[in-house]
Amino acid sequence: MGVPLLDLKRDWPEIREEVEASWRRVTESMRLLNGENLLAFEEEAARFFGARFAYGVGSGTEALWLALLACGIGPGDEVLIQANGFVADVEAVVWAGARPVLVEAEEEFFGPDPEAVARAIGPRTKALIVVHMYGHPARIEELLEISRRHGLVLIEDASHAHGAEYKGKKIGTFGKVGCFSCGPVKNLNALGDAGFVLTDDEEVAHRLRYLRVHGQVRKNEHAFYGFNSRLDELQAVVLRARLRRLSEKNARRREIAGIYRRELSGIADLRLPPEDGPERKSVYHRFVVFTPRRDELQSHLKERGIGTGIYYPVPLHLQPAWQAAGFPELPEGTFPVAERLCREGLALPMFPEMTEAEIEEVVSAVRAFFA
């Protein structure tokens, strides 16, 4: 039996009729931008996540970039980022005109190591981007305390963590701005590029609202220079439908993760992702296991027809783009934890529509490899 890493076709029938009916209304009115669905999605997202303000944007990368600009981060400023994050976090800093400074990752929850963050703070450090990897909340309480103590802007990259919680509060609402990608493979997914931002800060919200539309506060009146980063009506329709089902889908992800954990625990040379506790609730965007035999395991599963993924195989400081940008050379071994996570991590199939037979097939194949 083949098992895909992800199957985007399976949940489409659940929302197809609802979405296509709403699309017909949109195309009949031809109000394709800044219409009622965008406004409704923003209100519904703010309510779901528990934020004062939510604004749809064109992508998760643009969400990060606009967040930095809205918080006043620019030339001369330094922004701390964990070395095992995604390239978009560095890109956003670069395009804001600031300078990325990498820090070590934390072993248990895969976010930035709080001690490494504290050591890296210098006179030009103005912000910290926290990536909640694979849907697991990072050590947000400690990182928030460090940020407050040093006057740093904390920006959450919650693109893997739609609906994840820490102490009953949704991830993406701890920092100054929470940034989300809603690309096709995310837990809350559009049918193309899409994203949104959350904030409780009124001044930042004002800038975010208009930065995405060329700084236009009224027709033909541009208060400042911005960009074109709009979430269109067609994608807003899809996100509204999927937001209503997000909690249910995330619950199923946790159920699948529980089966994996029960059936794969105790295997030598295989480390499982962190387990939820009374304070933490993951949404398992990816179920990533870690083993020094990662490539062999991936080949074995491929032979069995089982899809896997690696997120992300090359840490940020070893990417050609880092060196091409002229940033300080950071040789292999600079961030041993981040490098090991990138070297050993393998994502097993994880999506809410998985069948019990598919889960059993994955478990059987993994156990057979280590046996």
C-alpha cells in the first residue's frame, strides 16, 4: 500500500460545494479585492486566534516582511533568527534592510535556544523572529521575557502552527506580530499563496493594514510607501471554509500523532517529536522523527511506497544564499543542534484524512526498518 506524505485532494470534497457557491457570488459581483469575504475572514481569524487585529496578505513571506516594516525594523538593525528556520525568515529581514543574526536552535521544541538568544543580543539587536517549527510551540514564555528585558520586538513565524496553543493562548498572539503562511500545504491552507498577520498593537495594526495596499489610506491618498500584498476574495472564501474546520482537523492530527508515538516509542536510534502536555498543544503540521540513519530510512520507506519529507535539510548559515549575501562565514559546526536537526529530521505522512490502514502501514514500515 502506498501512503503519500500529504494528499490535498481528500478534503476538497468537504468544502467544494460551499466554496464554489461563494465563488459564484464573488464572480457575479466581480468584487475580487477588498470585498466582504476578506473582511469576514479577518474578523473570524481575529476571533479564532484571540487577537485584536487580523489582516490578510499575499503570502507568509510577505507577512514577515510587512511585520518587520510595521514595527520599524530597517537599516542598521539586527534581527535574531534560529539557524534551523526557513529561508523566508532571512529574506524578510534582508528586504526590510536589516541584518539577520543567526542563533542556535533548542533541542526539545526546535525553536531558538533562549540562552543563545540572550548571548547574541548586541547594541544593534532590535528584533527576534521565533519560528514554531512543525507545529510545536517554541519556548515562547522564556523568549518573550528576554525580549521584554532587552526591549526587542518579538515576531512569531507561526506558519507551521495554526491553532497551536501555549497555556491556553493561541500561538501567534504572544509577540508584537504573528505571521502565518496559508500556502497549499499548511494546516490552514488556501489554493495558492496566501497569508495573514495578527497583532494587538493599534499603531502596528494601522501600518500593517495600509502597507499591504501601497500605503493608501483613502482613494488616491498614500500616507506612506507600502507594497501590493493583498489576500484576494477567492482565497478568502477558501480560508473561511477551512478555518471553520481547523480545530477538528488539528484534533485528528493529534490523534494520528498519538498513534505514531504509541507504536514507535522505544525504538533505538529513533527520536520522536515532543509530546503535548498540560501547557502545550501542538498541531503537528509535520510529524518529524529524528535518526542518524535518516537517509537510509527515507530510502526504505520510498521502496514501500511511503512518502516522506525533509524540513529543512540545509541550515540557514550553510545555504549558498547566506554566503552570496556577504554575511559572516559560519562554518559547519557553528550551530551543532540546528545542524543535527536538519541532518536527522524526517517527516512521516501526516494529514487529517489518513486512514487507519495507512497509519498502520507507516508504522509497520518504520518498525521493519529498525528491526
